[in-house]
Amino acid sequence: MTHFHQRLLKNHSGQGLTEYLILLVLVAVVCIGSVTTMGTTMKTKFQKVREQINGLSTDG
């Protein structure tokens, strides 16, 4: 191996930043998935409540 290749293999200066970036991306994916799932669930619950309110107001 040349001196350049040996020096390149020993250089770990960007490793910490890359690990933090990967962690940040994973957290973002989990957050987006959670918000999407909760949003869908909340939308369904609000629709059921709206239907019940509308059913009570038209029956009375």
C-alpha cells in the first residue's frame, strides 16, 4: 500500500459526525412514522365523534 492509502485508512475524523447523522435520520424516520400513525388514528376518532354528534342533532 502506498503512504496515501495507509493515511486514508487511519483517518477517522468524520466518523463521529457520520454516526450522529445516521442516528438523526433514524430518529426522524421513527418520528414521522409515529406522527403519521397517530394522525390517522386521531382522524378516525374525530370522524366517529362527528358522526355521533351529527346523529344526535338530527334525531332530536
